[in-house]
Amino acid sequence: DLFEGSRNKRIKLDKNKWDLEKLIKKSAKHLSWLALAFATGLTFVGYFYPIRELIADVFTLSVVSGWAIFWVGFFTVATYINAGWMREQVCIYMCPYARFQSVMFNENTMIVGYDKARGEPRGKPSRAQPKSSLGACVDCSLCVQVCPTGIDIRDGLQYECIGCALCVDACDSVMNKLKYETGLIRYASEKEFEQGERPKMIDSRSIGYGVLMLVVVGVFSSFLITRPLAELSVLRDRGALYYENGMGMIENNYTLKLVNKLETPVSYRLSVEGDIALNMSVNTVEAGPGELKEVPVTVEVSPDVIKTANNAITFKVQSASNPDLHADASSKFLGPVAY
């Protein structure tokens, strides 16, 4: 509506020949679609990639992870096509909601429906058809025009219906203008439409779904409450098995990825343990609120104490101010065997 106007104006604009006005309006609309699609892609990728770094890198044209660029572009294009071009086709053919909603409702479920007993026969009052011989529906088709999926709710319940109730508002506006009672299209149960009975608000199915929902919420809440507030993962340098430095010590290089899930900055102490005596190049790291910190570290050991070529080691992080805030990750230290 902002760029092309109401429905009738959009239809008229589409039929017009291309000129400067049409080009400007169409370009502005598609640029706004792309901007919203880009914001959607950026936000979604931000759940898995540090959002502050992502935004800073994208808008300053700095180096961004190739996968981050790919997924931002992927979701931008997907949103632009699905929300801009396909629109109701997504709801009709791709959205899973329509497929499983029929399994979850019964005759007592509240749905958007049309009261046939009150609305039929349709038509506008005239001398040939007096008001007394017609139903409340004047066949204005506004309910069809406002429907995002293009269905006619008067044909009965259809899987394409997404329950947005735009048809309810459109019909009520017409009823108000004609001084008729509203609710010709309304939320009601199948039993109420067909038999005039008020639905049962609680039955065995609703109780079962309620119990299932409580279980799901309980499991999710337990995971949320018990989730670690610090996470540590380690990636060993695969460029070489090991190095020998100028002091004759055997070195392995690693990249530690530390996630601070708190909303405050935390200072962590780093340590490494194993069956052999280990020295690490980094001992402390500062992680900001919600930050994913990548820390390159080097671990060295005297070749005299290496008994096997493959040694299990464990990296540990612990908050300097809160001993309960800690995490660890396992890896391998490779080196020559001492004889």
C-alpha cells in the first residue's frame, strides 16, 4: 500500500504500460522487499554466528566467513522469493501447518467458518428479490478479496485456511454498514455451525494435548535452566602433526572457541591437563557478553616425557570470580615417542 496503493490501484498499475511512475513504484517496492529479506537473513544467521561481528563485518565490507555470507545470501533470496513472489503459494503448498492441523482438531475445535444457515441464499436485496427472501450474505466477495490464500470461506473448511480472520473483519464491516447482526463469518466450532450447539471447551483430546504441551514445556525449561553458561570447544591445527621449537620442545597448536552466554563480560583462566607435563602459551582470556571468543594457543612439552605418539589432554576454562562457571574440552597432543 505504501508504494502502489490499495488493491484496485495495484491492479490498475499492473495493467498500465511501463513509464517512469510505474518504474519508480515497482523499484521502490522490490528494494523494500530486498531490504526486509536481507534483515531477515542477517537476523537468522545471527543466531549461529556472533551477530555484532557479523553486522560490523557486513556493513564495513570486512572479511566475513564464507559460510556466513552464503547463508545470509541464501535466506535473503529465499525470503524475497517466498514472501515477495510466491506469497499465498507458500501457505497452500509448502507450509506444514495445513497438513497437520486436520489431525489436531475435532468438531469442538474453534475455527473460522461461515454460518450457512443464516447467510443463504446469498444476494443483494432488490424488487425481484426482497430482503425477506434472502440470507444475510450480500455476496460482496470481500471475504475472498482479503483472504491471503485466495479461498472462499463460504465453501466450508479448507486446508488452505490459515486462521488469520481477515474475512471475519471484512464481513463484520459490511454487516455494520447494512445494520445487520455481525458474526456471519466468525470463530465457532463445526458443531455450532451445523447443529447450533455450543462446543465443549474441554474433552479428552484437549486434555491430552494439554498434558503433552506441559511435558514439552517442562523438558525445554529443564534444558534451559541446566544449560551451561560457558561452552568450550577445541580445534587442533591439522597443518602438521607437531613442531619442534628452537628450545627443543615439542609443540602442538590449537584454536579454542569459548562461548560466554552471560550478559556480562567474564575473565576466564585457561589451563590444560594430561598424562604429561604441559605448558600453555595463554593463561587468561576476556570474553564479552554473549561473545564467541576464538583463542589460538600453543602447548609444548619436553620430548623426554612423551611415552606415546598420541596423548589425551583436556583444556579447561574457569571464571576468575565464579568457580561454578567453568567448561572443558578434550583433544590430543601428538609428538615423537622418547626411547
